[in-house]
Amino acid sequence: MIWRYRLILILLMLAFAAILLRLFYWQVVRSSDLSLLGQTQYERSLQITPERGDIKTSDNFPVVTNKISYLAFVNPKQIKDKKKTSIFLSSKLGVKEALVSSQLSLDKFWVPLKTGLSVKEKEEIENLNVPGVGLEETYTRFYPEASLSAHLLGFVGKDDLGKDKGYFGLEGYYDRLLRGKESIRTQIFDALGRPILQETSSNIKNSKGNSLLLNIDRTVQFIVERHLKEGVEKYNASEGMVGVMDPKTGNILALASFPSFSPSNYRQYNEDLYKNPFISNLYEPGSTFKPLIMSAALDGGVVAPQTKCNICDKPVSIGGYELHTWNDKYYKNTNMVEVIQHSDNIGMVFVGQRLGIDKMLSYLGKFGIGSLTGIDLQGEVSQSVPQKNVWYAVDIATRAFGQGISITPIELLVAFSSIANKGTRMEPHVVNSVETQDGQILKIAPRESGRVISEKTAKVMTEILVNAVNKGEAAWVRLKGYRIAGKTGTASIPIKGHYDPEKTVASFIGFAPADNPKFVMLVIFDKPTTSIYGSETAAPVFFKIAKEILLYYGIPPAGE
Amino acid sequence: MKKPIFILTIMVVTIIALSAVRVVISNSISTSGIALDKIDQALSFYKTQNIILRERLLSITSLEHISSRASEMGFVESKSSISLNKPLPLAIKQ
């Protein structure tokens, strides 16, 4: 009998062991799979696409925000007569019939038909009651000021995964801050599929991106864009651009280029237009570069304002090249004040030779020439200044009057601002502060890039530039009653190893009021045809804009 | 012997009553999902309306719009400005 008891006991133990093993398999080995299976029966996860942050000008006006638009989609499996539906939907949605037909022929449950539908269009589609057609609410970028400051803002396109991504300008540079974090919201349902009351995920409130508050003054930007567009059309230039900066803080007050594009319909424009030429285009600055070299020479003590130029009475020959003045007029024993006033190339050759390569390179480095300015926009480029061992004798002469050296307009604007800011260079900034969704304001403080020239030199150079405005080539358009420091520029364009005599880059750079500058402005016209000179194209536009900005800031004339 | 029966009866009744209350409350809360759904829909509707109204407001307060409306209404740009840059003399010596 004992062996029977023992056999039953062993059988029972084996049965328990089998049950234990099976339980171990379901509860340990397959626990995560079963848990997931259970969750799918009563939980649904919704991906919350974050609303992109706003971009606001200094008056807190959102120049970029979001608007609701709708995505029309279809379930091809619910469409019975695909050909008839294709014709009907293409006419109602304004999409090509072939595209709708190809989408309906796919073996999928969900295919998109058209994005960016307005509320009115959405209601029209809903009223059609086409089975299988649905609408999904999405956010798209909205630009209340239309294409104002398009180059500065950039645009929002799609990445490889079809998600929103910022390209160019601020949208590109601050993409991660603006787009926010994606979050998941979980909703529990009962057996009949009805939602059950429960606490939502805690991270949903942080699903909106951060907003940017800019230094850009909307009124100044509007004034600049209006005059720039008029200027490009009037002087029949291929391109025009204007940058306005506060020299004391480095705040960018306005930045505009024309021709431009519409950020909401960027696909309709040539891709070449997406780049902001003010930070991405290299050009030879010509005479607007002379104040930098003259400041360096004055600060280095190699010339004084009253130093006489003893080679200025005729063209000079250097390294097999004969160098002339822009108008072939020569002034014997001219001084440094007059060299800038007449925009005398030979006078600048004299200054360059006095300065020498080492000092010139050192000062160009201090002015930030040849390096990125650090502006908070996507797409900035710079070209290094050639090293000392590759400089020929003629290079020091031509670079002294702004030819044979390539820079971006932002480099020149920032370098020139050092003169207006008592010799200290500031880092340019478009964004003033970042506003988080918790309401925190993270301020971006002005940053000094370093001292370039002494305060005394800056003051002397300012007087030389005021004299250039009052007595130089652009004196005919100057603003009477205001002390404005500035310089014209007419740069030749290098084409295949030589300079084209008919095509120029006309520009004007200056700051006002000269004694307590509120802004520094650079105006550039590329290849103007009605006149090739900066004094006849860029200078009038500069003074028109300056007049309106001075009135806007409430700065009265204070005598010359 | 009567007391323990009475106490036990009260305990059993209490347990049954509490269980019943729990069932009722659970049932009523679990079906609040319908109300929640309605609230969600209303919230979404008002949010949408707010965004649409904000869009209209921003469009009509933009400088582009104001500028074009002003020119349509006949406003012209002021070309001159008046400023008093020197103080007028209080008395002039004859």
C-alpha cells in the first residue's frame, strides 16, 4: 500500500510543479506581453503634438503664431466607387485627380489628401458627408504681418519623418526651443469604449514650445522694409538689404532683404531666396570698409587726423598694378579727414602702408573681420582673412580701401558699431528673451566682444565721419539739423579675375545721433542700374529711413 | 447570548451597506466618462473659437493692414516735421 501512497504523492507533486512552471511562464516570462495586451484592451495612447511657440517683436506683437487648420484624410477601404469619389474629391479639395486616385488605390486604412484647410473649407467638406473622409485638427504657422521680416524668421517645413521642423532664420536657430516636447496622453475606456474619468498625464501642460521675444522693433522693421522695397525698384537693383542695430547693446532692431519670400508659401519660391543675404552673402565692402582701417591707423598711432598724404597727387603703382581714385581726382597733401571725406583710395593706400600687415591683421581681428559675429540666426557664414604669408604688396593697398577682402554685411555692421559704441564691439542679438510655458522669462543679456579701439579714437573717427556726411559725396541728401556719422561705399564686383566696371555694390553705413547713437544702419544695393554709386542710391534710402526712425524715437534736431 | 448576535448582525449589515454604496459610487463615477467627453468637446470648441478670433484680431491689428486701410481712407504720410531746437529769447535787448 505504501508504494501506492508514494506514487500518488509523486504524481501530485509533479502536477503542482507543472502548475508552478506554467504560472512562472505566464506571470514572469510573458508578464510584459500580457500587460501590454491588457492595456490595449482598455487604454488608448494619444500622442500630443506640441503647439509651436510664438515669435514676438519688442512690442509683444506675435509676428509668428499658430492658427488652426485641418487635414483631410480618407480610409480607402470604405470607398466603394473609387473613380467617382476621386473626381468628386479632387474638384472639392482643389487637388489633382491623379493624386487623389493614387491615394485611394493604396491598401491602407488612412491616407492624407490635403493639409492646411481653413475652417470654412473644413465645414464645406463636412457638409458633403462622404463616407470614409475625415478631418483632423492641426496647427500651422500664421504670420499676421504677412512676409514682414521673412528672412529673419525663416519658416517651418517637414523633416524626414514628416514632423514640423524650423529652417533658416529664427525658426531654424531656435527650433528645439520653439517646438517643445512631444507627450503621450493615456485614456482608459470601459467595455463599451466609453472614456473613464481619470487623472491625465502630468507632462501635458508642458507640451507647448517656448516663445521668443525679439529685439526687433516692428515699427522700425516696417519702415525699413517699405523704403528698401521702394529703393530696389527705383534703382533697379538685383537685391537690397538693410540692417539696423543698437550699438550699445548689440540688439538688432531691424533686418530686411529684398527680394524676399512668403514664409507661409515658401515652396512657391526659389530656394535661393531662403538664405538671409545679410548674414550669408560675402561681398567686397569697398569704401564702407575705410573707416575701420582709418580707425586702426589712428588708434595704432601711425597717422593723426592732420597727417598729410604725400602720395595722393597721382595714381600709384604697386606690384605691377596701377591704383586710381574712384573719380580719378587727386588731392595733393590731403589730410586724413579729407581722405575719408573724398573717399580717397590713394589716401587709404598711404594709410595701409603706414599701418603695415601685422597691425592691420591685428585690428581686423579685433573688429571681428574674418570670424562669425555670433548672431542668433541660422545660416551665418564668414571668410577668414588671408594669413600674413599669402599677402602680396598690392593686397595691403587694396584691402585698405575695402577691395580684395570678402565679408558679410553683418560683419561690417557689427565692426562699424564699435566706433559708435566708444570703441567696444558688441555681440549682435535678435532675441531679447525666451518665455517658457511656466511664464518664466529668461533674458539674454548684452555681451561685449571686446575693446577694439580707444574711446578717444572712436570720438575722433566719429568727427571724421560726421565731416564725411556733411561735406562728402552724399551731402546732398543729408538730414539737416542732425549730426550723423557715415560713409558711402561703391564696391566693384570681382568676376573671373577682374573687376566689372559696370556692376557695383552700392552701400551706405552710418549712425545717428553721432554724439549719443541710438542706431547704426547699413544699406546695401546689389548691382543698381540707374546709378552705380552708393551716394546716389544707398545714401538717399539711408537718410529717408534715418529721418523716420529719429522721428519715431522722438529725437529732435540738435544742430550740426 | 443575544448581544453577540446583535453585534454580528450590525456588522454584516454595515458591510453589505458599505459594499452597496461602493458599488453605486463606482458605477456613477465610471459612467462620468460621458460627461467628461462632453466637457472635453466643449473645451476643444471654445479653444478653437479663441484661436480663430485671435487670428482675426492679429490680422486687423497688423501694421500691413493698418497701413493699407489708412491709404484707402485717404491718409497721407507727413513729409515735414516741426521741432523747436533753440529756446526762444525771453527778452531782447534793444
